[in-house]
Amino acid sequence: MEGQARISADVLARYAADAACEVPGVLGLVEGRLHRHRGVRVLGGAGRPTLEVHLRLERGASIPAVGREVQRRVAEYLRRMADVEPEAVDVVVDDIGRA
């Protein structure tokens, strides 16, 4: 049988959200007016998408360190769970709060 399987942008966003929320220093994701699933926006095709992850971080967390770890974990999770290699994982810190 021949055919293709596709993974929706919503599923990729859900995977990215789950991976980002596991990173120490991340309090949660920030939803906005733009179309985002749980604070993640998927741009481009399913083959090499760019993801935009909007975060709320703990007060005192190192923004560069947390951002790099979110990028690493999201890319790794998408490769493992969906066999998708993202073009980029852009991290946007929208809020800083208390744990």
C-alpha cells in the first residue's frame, strides 16, 4: 500500500508545548491573540517547520540558558516522536513570574 502520513500543526505544537514545559525555569506557556496552540505557533510546512514558543519563566531564571534548553528539547522531542526536523525553534519570553 502506498501513501503518505502527515502530522498536523496542532500535534506538533502539542509536542513542543509538552517538551518546553519540562524545562526547569519554565512556569508555563503564554497564549496570545495570534493563532497558537497552548503558546506554540507552527510556521511553514510539516517537513521543516519553524516553531515559535512563548514562555513564562521563573523570576531569576537565566533567560539564555532556559531558551537554549527549550530549543534543544523541543527539537529532540519532535525528531523522536514525529520524525520531524524543525528548521528553527524560536523562543519568546513573554513574562517573568514567581514559582
